[in-house]
Amino acid sequence: MAATLVAICLYLALPQQLLVAPRYVLPGLEILLLLPLIAINPRRLTRQTRTFRALSLTLVLIIAASNLVALGLLVDQLVHAKVSDGRSLLIAAFQVWLTNIIVFGLAYWELDRGGPVSRTQVPRDELPLADFRFSQDENDDAVEEVADGASKNSDWVPTLADYLYVSVTNSTAFSPTDTMPLSSRAKLMMAVESVAALLTSLLVIARAVSILH
């Protein structure tokens, strides 16, 4: 919920020319999708219904689509419009980049091994195939203090923080670091995130800095 609200606030703060609809339309829709998710699991994620799954994936898709469109409009502004305010451009680029990290972290969290509810409520041998291989998944033969925290020994499962870390490293290194994508959809999502981050970093920020100079 906190990650979603941060993404909504970042969208609301974008300049008008980067919005795909009237300012409060998409945030209002996202709040409407978020409310039943909170009602189904008010404290901890322990229940997963088809409705919950559909609403949560739809929410992530809307945030991702609106942010990628905002990135496209930002690039279009640079290419076809005369931009003179480098400071506001840098702030908008940072907002888009940070939202990109949040939304892809949420997407990885929602999809990997059947989602957050399945990872904690379903026995490990009944989980769907993993989309990501974390270092904890292969540390059981390491030194004792590392092996004690491995998935095999401690029943460790990734949390939202782990997926946000994957998203941060993918957006800064433009490639996987210590967590490897396994499925085709994970590789595709990481590729889209890397390209979006690359555009934001190289094109938008470089243009903004040149304007400031």
C-alpha cells in the first residue's frame, strides 16, 4: 500500500504535459482498486482470491502503463519541443525513474512464484516455478552464518524489499546483478525496465544538464 501511494503521489506531481489524462483520473482509479485489496487483506497478506489477484495485477499494470507513457511524453518534449527549464526537467525525470523502480518492484513481487500470498501460505513443493533466483536460493552450502539464512535451511522467501532491490539494481546497472531472471516474462520485464531507465538516465538527464549549463 505504501509503495502504491508513493507512486500515486509521484504521478500527481508530474508536469501537466506528461499526464495521459486529467490529473486526478488515474490516481482516483488506482485508489479505487487499492481499497478492495486492503479490505480483503487489511493487515497481512494471507488471503488470495481471483478478485484479489485480478485487482492487484490490474493496479500494477495501470501504474506501469501510465509511467511508461509519461516517459514517452518526456522524451517527445525533448525531441520536438523547445525545453528551457532544465531544473523542472530533471525533477520530472527523477519522478519517472523512481516510479519505474517502484512499479517494476511491485510487478516482480506480484508475479514471482504465484504472488506474495502463495509464497507465504503454500508449501514450497507446491509453489509455481520461480521467476527469479535469489542468492539465498543457493547459499545452503556456504559458510555457516550465510547458510543458516538460505532458503533450504530457514524456509526464507523474498519480500517486497527484495524485489524493490532487484528493481533498483536493474535500473542503475541496466542488467541483473545478484538476482537472476529465470522465466521469459521476468527477462522481458527486466529488459523493459532497463531500457526505460537507460532512456531516462542518458537522454533526459543529459539534455537537462546541457540546458542548465
